[in-house]
Amino acid sequence: MAVAWVVIVVSFGLIMDVAYANRFLPGTSVQGHDLSGMTPAQAELVLDRMQADISVDITLDGVTTHATGAELGVTVDRQQILSSLQQQSQKPFWILRLNQSPTTDLSVTIDPDQFNTWLDSTYSGQLVAPVNAGLVYDADTSQFVTTAASSGVGVDATDIEAITATLDAQAGKGSFTLTPTDIAPQISDDQAKTAADWINQRLTTTCSLDYNGSTVYSLTPADIASMASITPGNTGLTVTFDSQKIQSFIQQTLQPSLNTAPVNQDLLTDASGAPVGVARSGANGRSLADTDWLDSSIAQCLTSDNAAPINLSFTDIPFSTQSTVTLTPTSSAVQTQLTYLLAHVTDYNTAEWGDYNPAGGDCANFASQGLYERGIPMDLTWYSLGPRSASSAWTFAPSMDAWMKSKGWTRLSLDQLDQLKLGDIGVFDWNLDGRADHIMTVSRIDDTPNGVDVYFASHNDDGAYRNLTDVITKDHPGANAWFYSVP
């Protein structure tokens, strides 16, 4: 008879094991909510309802406010609860578990940021968030400087832990009286200074990018700062060089600086179309090649105490086009002036007029030669007696500027480029002190959809075709210029 009962009990236990496979056993509950026979998915719906029912009363400075769990950032930890119940339900041989019904308390977590945001909006003016010390880059000093930390007033982590424990034990219900306390910043001034000292030392790193044995780019402190990533954490500020920021520097700063487009060759022709010279020589362009490795090389350079130059490679882009520029001066005198200047841009006519570069510059001497060839007569102020004897108005930019002004020639500004003519004279002030530093002759004028492009023939920086925009934005950024309309 005893054997028969054993067989019955074992068989019944095995049947119940099969029946409750992947389901919670009879008597399974969470804070009085019965989950008997439910699958984990069904039980999760019950936990969702329990989360929706969470109710909290908060009293702060004598004022009580009711809030839901959703408002306070309270979340039922479904995974933890279900995992605990499933482990209890999986003990072998069901019959031995009749008096061991799986149970567990509610398990919740609270998002401290959302909790404090609710407190701040509900009890406005009574809570102040602490301010962490930080780092910002000062472009004027090329240094990272610290921003000061300050304490706040609020609810600390201990209060949030107590609320969590009470909600767990009381099925998501509770009333709490909170007393605001001083909340220290997570990141102190000393921690910020430690990070600043490290990154400022890195800003002095010499990282040069070389090509064919010559440095083509050196990282500036601003470049290095743009690649730094500052991350707050429990132990302070962590400063690293972020791969994505390095790649952004390569694409947005380095490549535009080093890559060059091919330059078309421009032939200079006279009014009949006959070539009289090369206005602009063709030049190949180049593009950085094999940049996939460059970010890691830059990161290594920035963190190394003995940084080696980074050798770059380029892909050449050959120029393949040729265009012509036809001069159409208003008179044969201007044609004579320009033909002379273009013939002597690099082949100085020193035998007749000398070369004043050793004395500070030949720009005024060259422009004066062009005016003389045009037919402007010498006078007692503006003259040359040969290669070794000339007046200051002939050879010195400020004096020539004053002479042209005394002639009564119309002076034009940068806003009046549309009134310029071939053969007019440009005067340039590099340092904005109102004094002429350089003089050139207008050798080409192009009408474009964006306005007038003006080019000059020049000595010192010898060129038949120097672009006005390049001169005052790239060669001499921020320079001023004015012009004399030669009659």
C-alpha cells in the first residue's frame, strides 16, 4: 500500500512539474498580488499595474505634495522580481515545494535626476542644484581654465535610498518628510585643476605633419583643444583625445588646409587674341591620401612625451585645362603700359630703372615704370634719372601715394571696385595705420556673378596676376586698400 502511495505522489509531482513548466507555482505573489499559474509575460502586466499604482506623499518645509511614481522617476524592477520568482519556482520535484510558495517584495529604482527635477519644480526656490567644477578652453590665452564648483541645497542619495526601501516594503505606498541639506558638487575645484594641468601640458606638444621632409602643418593649441574630450565621473574629470573629434579635425581643418585644387593655366592675349604671355601658370592640385591611420597617429603624438613627426602622403591631381584672358584696355597707352609690365614681372629692367628690392622694395619703382611707359610725364616730384637715382615719389610707396593724391586722380575704395580700369594703381595698407605699404597696377578685371575680381602686376611678391581677394584675406589678412583711377 505504501508503495502505491509513493507511486501516486511521485506521478502527481511529475504531472504538476509539466503543468507548471514556464509558469509560476500556486501561491506565488508579490506584495499580495497573486501570480499563481502565470507566465512571466502575464506576470509582467501585473507588475506594470503595480508601477502605475505607486503613490507617494512628499513633505518639504511643512508643505505636503502628492506624486505618482512616474512623476518621481520610480520604476518597478521587473527583471529582478521575475528572475527571483523563477529561480524559486525551478526547484526540482514539485511536491516538495507545496509549503515553499515563491514570494518577493516589490523592487523599485528611482532616477535621482528626475526625482530632483520634480522636487525643484514643485518646491521652486527651496532647492538649488550643486554646480560641478569644469574646464573651458580660453582662445585668448590658449589654455584650459577651470570653472568654479559650488554646493547646492537638496535631497541627498541617503534620502532616496530610504524612499526606495520603504516603497519596496510597502507595495509602492509611502509618506516621506524630507529636510533639504547641503549637496556637495560631484567634481571639486581641485579635481578640475588636476585635469586642467594635464591638458594644458598636452597643449604644448609639438606635433608636426611632414611631407617630403618638410613640415606642412603643425598642430596649434586650438587644434589640440578641439580634439580633447572632457568627461565627468565619480573621480573627477577625465580628459582624453576622442577618435571622432580627431577625425572631425582631419576633415574640417586639416584637409581643407592641405588639399589644393588644380589651377588652370591662363594665357594672356592681346585684343587680337594673340598670346603675349602666361597670365597664370597651370599647377597640379593634391589631396591627402591614406587618412585611415592618421587619427591614431595624431592621438599617439598628443599623448607621447617624445612625439615624432607624422609623415603624410598625397595624391596628385593634375591640371588639365587652359583658358585665355584677353586684355581690352580703353587706349593704346594702357596697352603699352600693361605689355611693358607683363614683360618685366620677373625679367627686371634693371639697366634702365634699377632694382630697389635691396633698399626695401621695388613695388613703387615698377608701378612708376608702367605709368611712364603709358605716357605719364615725369615732374619735379616724380622722376627717375636712371638705375641709381630716382625721387622718393618714384620709388617709395607712401611718397608715391601722396604724389598720386596731389595729381588729383580719383581715389576709389574697396566698395568701388566696379569703377576700376586696367592700368589703375592699387595702394595697400597691411597694418591699418593709414600709410601705404605696397603698390601694384591693375592687370586684369573679371566680371563674375558674385561681383568684380581684380588682379595686379607687382614686384616684391612678383606676379603678373595677383588676386586682390587673396592679397587682403590670405597673404595679408584684414589689410586695407585704395585705388587711383589714372586718367
